Amino acid sequence: MKGMGLDGYRFSISWSRILPHGNLNGGVNWEGIKFYSNLIDELKNNSIEPYVTLLHWDLPQGLEDLYGGFLSPLIVDDFLDYADLCFKSFGNRVKYWITMNEALALSTAGYDNGNFPPGRCSSWQQNNCTGGDSGTEPYIVTHNQILAHAAAVKLYREKYQSEQKGKIGISHLTIWPIPYSNSSLDHRASIRFLDFTLGWFMGPLVDGEYPLTMRALVRERLPKFSANESEMIKGSFDFITINYYIAFYAKHNTNYSAVNLSYTTDDRVTLTAARDGVPLGEQLGSMMQVYPKGLWHLLLYIKRRYNNPVIYITESGIFDADNGTLSLQDALNDEARIKYYYQHLAFILKAFKDGVNLKGYFAWALMDTFEWKFGHTIRFGINYVDFNDGLKRYAKLSSQWFKNFLQK
């Protein structure tokens, strides 16, 4: 990182590595504290600023077993204790905290379609889920995530911020929806999609309540904030971060079912990757729907809709599929990845010139990683990791490109 000229590194703390059972009753793993403390010290010693995420989907199994994890409001106090321990242990050196990574993904993939742990969804989806209700649980989980986030921000501001001089925010998963046609129905569909994704979280954080479209369409299945909760949530961020990869066409869904309810269909929007047989954007690496201009549109939308908050882009990139047949030479010669970053950084510069309060950009990822449910079968890194030979690392062309870019 130092050789490349990077001045920031984003990483996530594993909750169960700090608190093996998820709460203080199960004791603190001081070796875990030491591991992250050493990492932070090494970064600071090399003039690299740590940007630390507290929860990157990996909820401790103990809390899932004890009360169902984020399905229970009990999670708020346990997350608060975990955050407090991290602020206390690392906050004298960490100046940028992110409470949760892509809370949207945990709510939808974990509790609507069941593709992510804990794998919950309605039985009618026939997705081999562990139980669940796709029409209610995603909303409950998001509600408790927002309350946990806001409680951690309140704690940080009241107990640590004045002394530690840090800032705190939350990470959002974003997709730019392009109206499928010029019809008013499709234009409204694109706005509804934004309300049901980014607005699902930013609405409460900026306005103290969920977007009007969600309240109108989801109705009694959408939890409500009390007056005190709304007050705590509103303004509970110093910055936000967005993770952007691709775009889709958004089309009004005329086949809504009032029987099989789910978060996915509640917005009455259908996403499609092509229009009249022509794909949106282009394919780079193994990523489809690559649409760099969508990032510019998204940044301007956030500026207008949410009062121009401070923004960091914390994920952006493409992957190469690797089922064991991708050669090292092909992996290192990643000109498509260079094209992706060049195009997106160009639109980031345009957004910056347009007055977006943008403060930083993080590529996903520094190295090939364990990509959640995909394991090691996809590679996002600008540096290659040989998982079969002692984790040896090799710089890809994109790594050298980034080094030159940062030097200039």
C-alpha cells in the first residue's frame, strides 16, 4: 500500500473476533483486540489512514441463536456494547468509523430471497430457506439496523468524539436505475426504486422517517419510529459512503401480487439489463451493466435529495470469474479493470466539479479476497492472491496503473 502511494485503507472488524459470543457476557477476546490494534498502528506508522467498518454482515452466531439477531430489538444494545468496546480500544487512532456495510444487502439477501445468511425467506419462494417472511422480516431487520446505527452514533458523539476528533457514518449499497422508457410510469418507477433502496436508509437519517412511497405501499408492514427514535436517528451521520458497481433499467411492474408479499415486489418495479435486446452499458471482466455515468447521476441525486452530505465511495470495481481455470497471466493482464477505474474516476471528477461534497474513493479491492457466498471463485483485487501457494501476491496491471495515477 505504501509503495503504491495509498493514503487510506478501509477494513472491517469481525464482531465475533472481538466478542466471540456477540455480547460482553461471553467475554472479550483480547487477542482479537491486539490483532486490530497492531494493524491500525502499522497503517498509521506508514501514513495510511484507517477507515474502519464495524459490521460487514458477519453477525456473531451466538446472537442469532440467542434471539434471532437483527429480527430482535435486543440487537441494539449488544451492537452498542460492541461499538463502545471498539471506540474505547481503537478510537484514539481511528478517525473514520462506518457502522455498517451495505445494510440493504443484509436485509434483502438475508431475509427476502434468502441468498445470504441467515437464509430466511417465505416458503412460497421455494428457495430452501431456514424459515421467514419476505413481506415483513426485511423491514424489521432494516428498522433494527437503523436503530443500532443511530444508537452507536449517539454514543460516539456523546462519549468519544470531542476527545478523539473522529467522524462516523454508514455505508450504502447503490444501483442507478435508468427509466426503461420516456413514460411517466417508468420515470416514477425509477424514483420508487431509489426510495426503496437508498431512501429506505437515508430517509430516516435525513428526515427522521421512511420515504412516503414506502409508507404508502408497504403500509402496516413497515415499522414506525417513535418520536424519540426519530429524533435520535435524524442527522445521525457525519458522512455517508456509497458502494457503486452497475446500473439497470427500471420499469413499472404491472403484475404486482397482493398474495405473495415480498420486499422485492413491494416497490412495483422490474429491473432489466437490456432494452429492445440491447444491453445496458458494457461488460468489463465478468461484470455486466457497467455504466460509469450512472455514478455521476447517483452522486448528483444524493446532493439534491439529501442536502449534499459528505460522501466517500467505499466500493467500486469489477471481478474476474475464477473456477480454477483462470491463468495467472490472464489475471495479471487486467486492462478491463483499468478501463473501469479510468471511466468511473472521470465521472467522479465531473461530479466533484458539479459541487458534490465528495471526499474520497476506495477501489474494491486492494487484493483478491474471500467474497462472501462466492468464496474465492471471483477476483476483485488489483493485486492477485494465489490461494494455493501460501497467499503469494502479484501486482496486476491495474495496481501499477493506480500507482502511476496517484503519483501524477
